[in-house]
Amino acid sequence: MDALRVQGATRAVASALEQARLRAVLRGRAVALRVESTPGGVALRMYEDGNANRSEEHTSELQSLRH
């Protein structure tokens, strides 16, 4: 049972990452996923940088995550 739950969670995260990447590429904006605690467990929430005001620190942090 635990293995099935892990498998399902893995698929959900992979799908959310794919959707976030697609949204970022199509809209030319930074998109982030955040894991949030909910009364029912956890949820993945997608956030988009609406005005593209990335700071240099944020940009370098994103670039370091790519490697």
C-alpha cells in the first residue's frame, strides 16, 4: 500500500513540474511550485511571476538549480 502511495505522489509531482515548465515556456515567465501543508495532507501550488520583476539574486538562484 505504501509503495502505491509513493508511486502516485511521484506521478503527481512529475505532472505538476511538467505543467509548471510548460506554463513558464509558453508565457515567458518564472513559475514556481510550492509544497504547502493542508488539513488533508499536502498540496502543490503553482505560482507565476506576473510582472517579471525577478531580482538578480532570484535569477542566480534559479540558474544554480538548473545545474
